[in-house]
Amino acid sequence: MSKAAVGPSPVRVPRAQDLYETDLYLWTQAQAALLRTGRPQEIDWQHLAEEIESVGGSQKSEIRSRLAILLQHLLKWEFQPEKRKYGWRASIVEQRLQIDGLIEVSPSLRSWPEAVLAKSYRLARTRAADETGLPENRFPETCPYSLALILDEGFYPGPLSPDVV
């Protein structure tokens, strides 16, 4: 009895649409390769446009989130000076550097922190109250710091604590 020669079964390469739904990372790599090799007819243009837009949105979201964390720690620093920790200071430094870095790579977002300051502060105020156990009304209703102060690496509100600063 002879066996018929059987070659390797053909590999099904997923369509870009399918890949987008099942493995986003692999889809991004495939799209980048298609762009580099100049094969525009194979590019998933609709999803590619959406993903490019989402990159900008994620940068805005990250700035807003980091600003809220920065404000939260500034409030805790000012309103609980007796409980100051190096971790709060490290977080303040990190958030300032990260916000600066995001704006450095996307200068068009320079005005974004000012645009979201009020919303970021409301979130920071709520979080600070939760973490400190202080009533929310103990913190100012509106942000007590200017954006310039918030982002100033030398600014720490409240009484000085040389052992922590």
C-alpha cells in the first residue's frame, strides 16, 4: 500500500480585520511591516486611523491621570505634614517628570494640563480625603495651587520638613 505524498497544510494567514479582533499587538506589527514595505493595498486603514487617534487620546488621559495623582500627593503633603513620607515626595517628583516628558514628546498638549486641572483636582480631593481619613470639606473646594506651582519641582505646600524634603 502506498501513501500519497502529503505536503504541509497551507497556513491560513488571518485577515487584518480578524487579527485586529484577536491579537492587537500582532496586528500592529503586521500593519507596521506593510507600511514599511509599501503595500498600502493590504493595510487595514480604518482600524489604523482609529489606533493612531487613540494614541493621542491615551497621552491626554495619561497627563490627566498623572496630574490627579500629583495633586493628591500635594494635598496630602500640605494637610498631613506629620505623616509625610518619602514615597509621597517620590510620587510628586515622578508625576512632574512624567507630565513634563509627555509634553516634551507632544508639545501640542502643553495647554492640556490647564484644561483638565479642575477635573483632576476634584478627583485628587476625593482620593486625598479617602487616603487621609480627613473629611473632604477639609480640603479646598477648588484647586489652591496654580499650574505653574503644581509643576514647579521646588514647590511643596505647607510647612517645611527638612527631614523629608
